[in-house]
Amino acid sequence: MFRRMLRTTFLSIIAASSLLSVSAPAAHAAPDTQPPTTPGTPAANNITTTLATLVWNPSTDNVGVTGYAVQELKGGAWIDYTTAPYNVVTVSHLSAATSYTFAVIAHDAAGNNSARSQPVTFSTLPYGTGLTCSIFIQPFNNGYTLSGSILNMAPTASNGWKLTFTLPTSLSVDAVWNGTMTRTGDQATIVNFSFTGTIYPGYSLSIGFSGTSTGTFVPPSGFVLNGSRCPVTINH
């Protein structure tokens, strides 16, 4: 009986040891061979003489999209132009009054590439005589914000700018950006800083100011940039 007990105990130890030592073979993940979905057709926005912004509906992937290859159609062949981590990119160093065609391809971390998107074709603007501007005014409660954009349509870089306008005395100014303001009565002027006077062909500069209003809001008006009128939009 004693031998039988020893034998039973010995077998139990062996069984427990075997249970402790058994392990399943390591599972190997299957390689990722699924490509991302095809990106949406790009849309060309903010087109100037030398650049444009392309934006498209993003791709999806079973693991994750890691970026996009932007391609240009040249001489009947698709040529890699640049890469983008997200679904928007600015294409630059373009020629004025010229037609361009672009498309995009998505890729993932495993190197899988999507099908090429449908292409977009657009034409850059022709060169103009110099700087142009647009003004947007947003009043709110007893305050307001004025945002402006100065675009260089000339084939050469600008060498300074000056914006004049009527600024009612009922409006105070708290902050000005990308220029220096002076005012006498209801007449105001904004001129460039030393580092904001150079605007390269096709590029734009954001300017503006904000402040408060006393009584009924009367917007600034009569904007003239380097002798040329600026269109104004007021968001009532």
C-alpha cells in the first residue's frame, strides 16, 4: 500500500510538472496585404498664380493609412510630386496661366498602395499688376474683428504695402497683426513691418485688427491698398 501511495504521488508530480511545462507554439500574425481604399477625387482650392491647395476625402484601411503620394500627370505619365501625411496638401512653384492635373494614392505601414484617385485638372491664374486685397468684418456683441488678405499677383516679390481706410471714432483698436496702425480722427493707415513687406508671387499675407465698439456698430470702410480698392464683406 505504501508503494502504491508513493507511485500515485510520483505520478501526480509528473503530471503537474507536465502541465506547468506545456506551452502552445507562438502565434504569428498574418502579413497585412490589404490595401487602403481609393482616395476621393481631389478638389483644387485657393488657386493663385503659383500655388493651389488640394483636398480629398481620406482613405480607410484595415490597419491604418499612414500617408498619401501626390502625383502629377506629365507628358501622359504619372510622376510623384510630393507626399502628404493627411488628406490635404499645397502644391507650389507652379507657372501662371497653366493647366495642371493631379491625383493621389494612399499607402499603409505595410507598403500596400491604394488605387489612384480620379484626377483633378485646374488652371493657375494669370499674372496681374501687383497686390490685391480682400477684407472680412465680423461684429459681435460690443466687439469686432477685421481680417484681411493681401495677395501678390505680380511675377516679382512685393516691396512693402500700405492700407488706408476710414475707421469711425466709435471703434477702439485692441490688437493689430502683421502691420503697424496709425490713426488721425477717423482716418487710419496700416503699413507693413520690415518682415511682412515682402510677399512672393502667388502668396498671400493675413492682416487685421480687433477691438470694441461704442454704441451702434459702424464698420470701417473705404479700404485702399497701394492705390487699389479692396472689396469688403461684412458678416451681419
